[in-house]
Amino acid sequence: MNRMYNKLSDAELTALLKEGDEGTFTEVYQQYSPELTAWVSRKVLSLDDAHDLVHDVFIHVWLDKGNVTAVKPYLYYITRNKIVDYFRKNASRREYAILTQLVNQKQEPHMDPVASIEAKDLRENLEAAIEQLPPRTKEIFKLSRQENYSTAEIAAKLGLSEQTVKNQLSTALHYLKNTADRLSILALLYVLYN
């Protein structure tokens, strides 16, 4: 990292980025890509997909640099949109329609009572699947996905290595992916992480 750039405020980074300064873009990437990758990896099932989405975010930011008004909020806004696009591409029409109902229900809780019941049933089924996980795996999964602990924080809290935590999270996701239907996985990602 260039010392000149890492001492700049977000407002200064934004101004330089809008001018097309490549050093600023590199600084923004180095500063925010690990944070965004960690956030995205909690929402998608594959770390490779998380890395790909974050790279897409930064490509979008560079191409649209003239419209950036504040670096961090803009990055999260674009990242959220890329996650939605990811689920759109990976969901069937039926899954997408139900996922859309879940999104709308979360935004407008007094919407369709049938959608509300369906969302509640999905949530209960997913929570039941999580409860079937082995105790340590379940604890690690809940700390990561429901309480937003990082891998390092979970490892420190439970006295485990970071690799053990990663392995347990992988085990949990693999189990949930194989026991729940695809729709439930999409609902799990939406209901638990938004």
C-alpha cells in the first residue's frame, strides 16, 4: 500500500477515485476487498463465488467511478446488488418468485398472509435442519452466520484453530446444502443473513 493513500479520508479517496486515480483505486481495493469478501462469503455458499462477486464489484466501481459519492457505502450498495444478481442467476423462476416474496415480506411485514406463513414455514424448516448439526458444528455455524463473528473471533472464543472453524463451517454448509432443497438454501441465506 502506498503510504500517501492509506492516510486519506474516505472523502479524499472518493474525490481521487472520481478523477480516475489508479493508485486510489488500488488503495480502495486493498482496504475494502477483505472486508467485502468476508461479508459476501457469509451470504453465498462458495468462497470462490464470494471472491468472484467482490472482483465484479470492483470492476463495476472502476467503470462507474464518476458516480461514486462515498466509497464504503457505495461498495456495500453495489455488493448487495451483485449478491441479488447472483441469486437471480442461480435460482429457478419458482425459487426466485418465492425469494422475492420473502424480500417483500421483510420490507413490508403486513403484506400477503400466505407469503408470511410460507416464509415462517421455510424459516422453521431451516432452523430444524440447523438443529440437526452436531453440537460443535452448530455452535460455530450460529456464531458465524447469526452473530456475525469472524473465523478468527470464533477460533479465539472456542479455543480452536481457524482452520478447524473453517472446516466446521464447510461441513455445516455441505450438510445444509445436501439436506435442504435448493429453495430452502436460498431462503436460509435470505432469512438468516438479512
